[in-house]
Amino acid sequence: MAKKAWAQAFKRVMHEARMRFDADAVSVPADQRQHRARFGVYYFSEPQKDTTP
């Protein structure tokens, strides 16, 4: 489930980032395009401990 949610979010974020990147490529001088972004989702899984008496 987490992988599916990440894939959907990544697709949406990358689409928005690509549109902004392309717009900046034609309207912002190259020396002013020095920013980066990193997108990630982290999840952790381990077996659930049995706490029943």
C-alpha cells in the first residue's frame, strides 16, 4: 500500500516539477536556476509483537 501511495504521489510531484522546470528554462537566466529538490517517502515495517497474555 505504501509503495502504491508513493508511486502516485511521485508521479504528481514530478509532473508539477517538470512543468515548472520547463517554464523556468525559457524565462529564467541559467545562472539563476541553481536550485534542486528531493522528493521521497520513507516507510518502515516490522512484525507486530503479540501482546496477548
